[in-house]
Amino acid sequence: MAVGTMQDENIRIIGRETANSRGKCRTLIGQSSLGTEWTLLGKGSFGQVFKARHHQWEKDVAVKLICLDDGRPEEDLFCEAELMLRAEGPYIQKILGVFKGYRPLSPLIFVGLVTDMMTRGSLFSMQRKRENKLLPWPLVFRLVHQVAVGMRNLHSLTPALIHKDLKPNNVLLDSGLNVKITDFNLAMLANRETVIPLRGVQTPFFRPPEAMYTATGAYDVYSYAILLWTILNPGHSYAPFDASNGVRPSLEDVENMKAEEVPGLEELVEIMVKCWSQNRDQRPTFAECAAVTEELYEKHKHGITDAVRDVLEELDAAPDTEPAVVFKDEIDVVKWTPDRCPGWPQVLHRFINLFVRTRMWQWVRRYL
């Protein structure tokens, strides 16, 4: 795949042509477009995710970075970008461009995906911020329906796009708590039967029994069932269990909920149990799941406005569980003020400020 050179703040580059991405372009975003102050949102085996401000677009964006110096191939990220281009839909996180350059306070070169900023974080972070309390039922049924529709869209592509890492951390929420499925790092295009390449490992708690040797649409359906269980049982640990021997998460708490006579709850539990069937051929498709969840959501749709408002008010009132980690060029250098460095250190102080502000260290690094 040909990748353009970084000549301007933003330039257009063409990816590999496919039936669903032919004629589309990706924007290669220069580092100066994103400013010098980034906030860390999360990190994992894939790399790190930051919030940055795109000055030309006048909006906050999310930047998922991998470092080119840690041995990971750049092609992995461009492959993920291609899959995200194919996966456009109302409940799929939109890719805005590809980043290549330096992160604030780092001399290393990074590549990354630039996407819309989801202001409400992930389903997992929302559950934790709400101290793992069960969501209002209208919101529960809307979440499970939107995830089903988003996954149905992925599986309806030709060939189908298998996500392979569906879990609460990868279900993002916009300002209205609508779903945006993200993280296609493990995703792959699947035929009827596909051997899984050893390119990463899904969280064991959400991994189906057949995970080590095949990836079909049933793979994601199983993960969807476990995702439903986490929505109905917030706060439970993700301790792995032996799915290959038919072990599944406990339904004790869910059975107790049935006493509340929540409309549609029994049908939701029924579809969840079908989705985690040991025999993958007995699991429903996402088209079938979406048809069921749509009917169930209709029973609660009248209360969704109040449910969303109540949860947003609760989230706004909740204290931040973790302090923001900000990466900003010169932030550490500014602390070295001349009054703390009398005499000759003043010269060193000025040199370091000049070195950082002019990004001279980038030039030095290229030619060493």
C-alpha cells in the first residue's frame, strides 16, 4: 500500500482499493495540526490513546498510537485503518485520518489512527464511574440493540468483517450515550472458515470455545453474549472460566432480576444464552439478534430520554476516578526556572527551552 509523504498539515492518501473503500481517501494528519498538549485516555498492549485538539477542524479528536521503534510493523495500523473504512455505520467509530509524527515529550516516531472523540468514554468506564450500578432499563435495551445492529453491519459486508475483540472497553459512547464500536486491531475479513492468524489475543473472558482455531461470525456472537452478561451484571470481575468445557458466567443475579417483571428481560436472557451456545452452529446471527433486540427496545423506548438524562447527570456529578495525564511540550522544562537555577544553570535552562521549542532534538535524532 502506498503511503504519501508528509508535505502539508493534511494530505490525502489512497488505501488499497476494495469493493467498499474504492475511491475513498484517508487524511494523513501532521503533528502540528494536533498541537503540543495531549491527554492520555487509555493504554494497553496495542499502544496508547490520547485526546488532542485539531486546530484546523476546531474539534477534539482521539489518537490511537503505536511506536515504530518497538518492533511493531507500521502495516498493522494501516490494515486496521482499511478495516475501519470498510466498517462505516451509525454505530461504528468513524476514522478521520492517519497520524505519523512525534508525540509531545517524546523523541520517538509514532503512527496512529485519528478518530472522533467519544466524550463519554467506554461502556466499561461508564460502569466504573457509576460504581457498577445497573443502568436504567431503557438504556440497557438500547445499548444491546445498538451493539447488535453495529455488529450486524460488520457481518453483512462481503466478505464479513469479524471484530474478534467485542467487550465493554471497545464499546464507546457519544455525548448522548449512543454506541460506537471501536478497536479493529484484531479484526479480520473472514470466509466461511478462517484460520486465525497469531496477531494478538482477545481478553479470555470474552473468548469463545473455538477461539484458537477458527473465526466465523459465531465468534463475535459469543462475545456479544458475554457483553450482555456484563451489562446485566456490572461490577463482576472478568475472571476467565473454562468455556471449552461448557462453563459460563452465573445467571443467579439475572434470575433474581426476573422477579421485577421487567418487560423483555426474559427474552433478552434467552437470546444471551443462545448466543453463548457451546455449538457455534446453534448460535443466532446478528441479524436475528438485532430483530429480537429491536422488539425489546420498543417496549422501553418511551423512557429513553429520561434514562439518558438521569445517567448523564449522574456521570457529571461523579468525581473523576483517575487524574488526567497530560503530555505537553515544555511542561517539564518550564519547571526549571532561573530562580531555581542561579548562576551558570541559567544558560543551560535557556538552551533546553530553545532545544525543545524548536524541536531541534528531532533533527538531531534523524541524523545520528
